[in-house]
Amino acid sequence: MSENLEFLKYVNAKDSFHFLNMPSPMAKANYFYLQEIGHYESCYPFVSEHNHLDTYLILYTVSGRGLLTYHGMTYQLKPNQCFFIPCMEHHRYQAALHTKWDFYFLHFNGMNTESYYEQYRQDHFQILTLEHGYVFANIMQSIADLYQKRNPLSETLINFHITDLLTKLVIASSQHQMPRLAFPDYLKRVVNYIELHYREPLSLDDLASIENISKFHLSREFKYYIGVTPNEYIINMRLSHAKELLKYSTTPVGEIAALCGISNVSHFINLFKARESRTPLAYRKAWNSTAK
């Protein structure tokens, strides 16, 4: 992951740093763990190009301008902008022509990194412009400071800071996607129909016919704006109702399935177990035990 020495001569050594870390087995098994961190004050023609690295990269531009080449596209990197990518895919970042580029970078990994990345990326790759970018720089500096101190709590605290950084990235990404939340009126009507009729047999064709639109268009738009498919939304509604009945009634499981719009009891039990990791009866028993 470390830069080619040929290009490090285009980094101001006085005001830059770069640390490589060897995480402990405990950190690799349980935490978000640091692999590499740095702060470079660079100038053209500094460049870093990698592929097939088992790591994720967060890079934040403090000042100046850089360029990122990723997925066949080249993006400008301006002050207060940040990106987050998996490094298994080819990528190249470099100082732009005729300018200096001051940036922080963090290579890390961990068991839940992929899920954070998917939340950050959502439907497409994006460069984020941050309202309070200095906070990201401060977090990365704190991680670097912890690496240098290296006491028994360093890896735990580094995990805390990386989690904080990822949480802020996901929130910032969601704010960039906020226009999606103002979804079309016809989708509001479909969602309202589902919430009123989820106990009845419902198909994608039924829902599409309500608004006289293509079921393929409805499925695509529903997933884009709401985050799940229409079928998944219906299942979630049915199982939420089932959980209420299991908690607060003595109604038999077979009757609950029918009351929630699922005619096949075995199918109901399998759906419930797949999402709750236990059967409806086990869920009822656990809830009753907790409630006593």
C-alpha cells in the first residue's frame, strides 16, 4: 500500500507523515483496524496507483486539488471533499497539474466494512463535499496520534475513531441523497394501499394496476426511493403484524399466519425464522419470558 519511493520526492517531508501498521490478531478478528495512515502535502507529479489490495481507502482533501481515476472515470478532488473506496478495484489518485495537494488518507479493514461501504455508496459512487470537513481531518489525525502512542488501548480507540468516521460518512452520503426521499405521489399511494391491504393477497401486478403502470417500472422505482422491493415491503408489514400478535395474544401460529395474509403456515414459519433467526413460537416464548 505504501507509495512508490520515486513519487514520494514530490511530498513535503517536513509537514507530512505516513505510518504502516501491523494490527494484532485480536483487532483483526473484532475491530475496524488500521493498516496505513498518512497526511501528505504533495505537488505534481505525485501519483499513487493500486489494484487488488485487501483494504479500504478513505481520502480527504484539506487544500489544493487532486484527481481520482476510478471505474474508468476521472474526478476532481477539491478542498473539503472526501471519498471511500474498496482497493481491490483499480484506482489512481494524483496531484493535479500546477497545484499543490494537501490530503489525509486512511487504509483500514474490518468485518463490517463492506456493509458501511454499501450504505455510503448507495446506488452509485460519489465524491462527498463535507460541510465540516475539518472534523474528518481531526479524526484521522487522532488515529495517527494513537498509532504513535501504541498503548494497550490504542487499537480499541482506533476502532472507535474509524467507526465514528464511517458513521459520519454514511450520514453525509444520505444527506446528499435526500432528494430521493421526496418520492412521487403515485408511490405514496401504492405504499398507502399496501399498508391498508397487506393482510390480503397482493402481487406486483395488483399494485401496478392501481396506478396503471408497468410492474417493472414500479419495482425499479419502489426499490430506488424506498430501499426495498414491493414484495419485501409487504413481507415486512406482515411479519411486523405477526410479531405484535405473538407478543400480545395467545392466537395459534396458524391463525396468525392467516391474519397476516400468509395462507401457508410452513411458508410463514420459514419467512419468520429467516428474518428473526428463530421460529414464531420461540419468539413468543422469549418475549413472554422477558415480559415477566
